[in-house]
Amino acid sequence: MDWDLRPALTADERRRIVPSLRSWQLGETSDGAHLRRAATRYASVIGDADYVDAVRLFIAEEQKHGRHLGRYLDLIGEPRLTRDWGDTLFRRVRYCSTNMELWTLAVITVESAAQVFYRAMKDATGCALLRQVCTDILIDEAAHLVFQQERLHAVFRRKSPLARLFAFCAWTAFFDGVALLVWLAHRTLFRAGGVPLACYRRRMRGKRRLAMGRTALFGSGRTRSLPVRRAAAEQVGR
């Protein structure tokens, strides 16, 4: 990104974008300590030490997003948030369990919403610097979702058919509920980016089917994730 670019938001863009930008920036600043501990315990059970390193790199990229968003807020003279109800709720959901399945489900849900969110933010502004920030994040998020989808399918393959069906139904309800909360919290930004509720729900249903679909439900050994390069290209260009 070219940080020498002068950030340029119109008064209308600032009103529609900045509240959501501040909220999302806070959500990208977790130190990841709980996730690293959960990943370490999980990796010891399945015998996959490399998974811990992969999670560490995943956390580092999420923190990079927080730094870039924070830097942009500093440049436009907007204070960073220290507390937000949505961020608090999500952190409590994650921290209530060290189970890797719950962590993966929560991350997939928010990462899926993040793809729609940053695409809407990019479309809602003419600021070249902010659009570059959004593009960079969208490229990362495509790889993150492929990574998390593969882990979700690995978790599901260890379940019995009945447990898999129960988890599939519970996760679908969780995904749809959280997705709706995200839209309600950031509906001004989504609408500014050309994503009304009907469009948002349609996109999120597609992401839910891609993340879970028949593969996880029936325990197939193959995932339905798009290759990383194709997924990134679709998110940036859509």
C-alpha cells in the first residue's frame, strides 16, 4: 500500500464508513493468546505440530489488518475504539470454550462476513488509500477462509454421522444468527457499499454453503474450498 497517498473521505463517506471502520479495527487487534492455546492443545491431540505455526501466522496477518486500519484512522484524525459491544460479544463466544471446533466455526463466520464488509467498504469510498487497505485485507481473508474451511472439514471427519448432522444444524443456526447481527450493526456501511439486507443474506448463504456444504455433512475427504488465488481474485474483483 502507498501510505504516501493523502486519505480523502467526503463528509458523507466519513459519516457512513468511520463508525464501522473503528469497530472493525478493534476486532482485528486481538493478541490471539486464547486461540494459540486452543490450537496447541488440539495439535497435540491430532499429532500435527505444524498447525500451531499456521495459526500463529494467521493471527499475525489479522493483527496486520488491525495495524493498517488503525494507521488509517490516525491519518484521518479519528480516535480508535477501546470497547465495542460486538467485539466484546464475539470474544466471549470464543473464550467460553477451548474446543477447536467452536473456534473454527466462530472464525469462519466472522471471516465470511468480513469479506462482504470490506468489499462494501471498498465500494463505498473513492479514497484510494482506503481502497488499497480493503484490497490487501480481502486478499488475506480469501486465504484465511480456505485455511479455516479445511480445518472445519478435518474436525467433521472425526465425528460420527449422527454427531455430524447435529453439529451441521447447530452451526448453520449459529452462522445465520451471527451474520444477521453483523448486518444490523453495520447496515449503514453495507447499504453505502450497495449491499442491502437481501443481497447480504444471499452472499452469506453462498459463503455458508461453501464453508460447510455436503462435504462436511457427509464426511467426504475433499473440501469444496476454492483455490486460494481464485478465491482472492473473486473477492477483490467482485
